[in-house]
Amino acid sequence: MNIEMIVIGTSLGGLRALQRILEDLPPEFSTPIAAVQHRHKSSQSILAQHLQRSAKIRVRDAENRMPIDPGTLYLAPADYHLMVEDGRFLLSTDDAVQYSRPSIDVLFESAADAYRENLLGIVLTGANNDGSSGAEAIKRRGGTIIVQDPEEAEAPTMPLGVIARIRPDRVLKLAEIGPWLTGCCHVDVGKHG
């Protein structure tokens, strides 16, 4: 598996889920990650700072036309769709999808077009079906899909929606996701330390 990009989608309960995954990623983790965490359109842009406290990799809000760098988790800003194109992020204020802007489906579908079989998508806890059609798009283009085990998700609707629509490659508990990513992205932990 040659993963060039990871996309993550989450909603209700997602902050704790993202924190746990970030805690488990080593500082040597270099595969770029883009994440949509549903949040209110007027929410302050402190989510990146909050998550950075749990992370050994860099966390930042994505900006329009920003190049995608390794070793960074990029967050969709409040009230903007986040898309991937030609190694850069694009932001859009197009209509909400599944009542959400940012939309997980929008990110997943654009990343699937850009990275095809080299894309890994992760759907975490959430209370709506945003992410299901995006996960299907990733699978259709040869990418890999992981969902958080719905039995432990704070809001199981989102992972269950993906499982009902496609067959994910893995259903993992939150504590298993970071170590699994480290293994599948071929991170040599401690190599630089």
C-alpha cells in the first residue's frame, strides 16, 4: 500500500477522536492528512491550536491555494468546503452538503480524484451521513476506507452509514487507528531520534 494522502471525516464526538489519533502518531509520521470536523460556521479558529496540544506532527488550518506539505494535519476552516487539486488545497463557499459546510463528502470526492488508489479515507464518529458517498468515491477509485468501530463511537450514525453503503477495508477501534496508520504508511519510528 502506497498511501500519499489521508483524509478524515468526523462530526459529533470528533474532537476527542482526532485527539486520540494524533496522540498515537509519531513525530516521524510524514503522510499529509486533511480533516473535516463539522463545526458551527461562526466557530473560532482555535481548533488547530487545541489539537496541536495532542499532536507530535504539525496541525494547521488549510488556506486557499496552500500547498500540501508532509507531516501535517490540515483542518477545513469553519464554513468552507475543503478540496484537493494538483497538490494544493482549495476552499469553497458552495452550498452545504448533507447540511454541512465543510462537507466530508466534498473533501473525500476531490481527494479521490486527485490520489485514486493512493488515498486512505477514515470516517469517525458523527451523527449524520456525511462521508458515505465520499467513502464510496474513494473505494470506486481504488482507495482504502477505514471506519471507527460504531460500537465505541460517541455517535455511530456516520460509521454505520459507510458500512451500510460499502464494505470498508477495516473497522477499527480508536486506539487501533494511529498504530495502524503508522504501520501502513511505513513510518520507521525512532529513526530520526
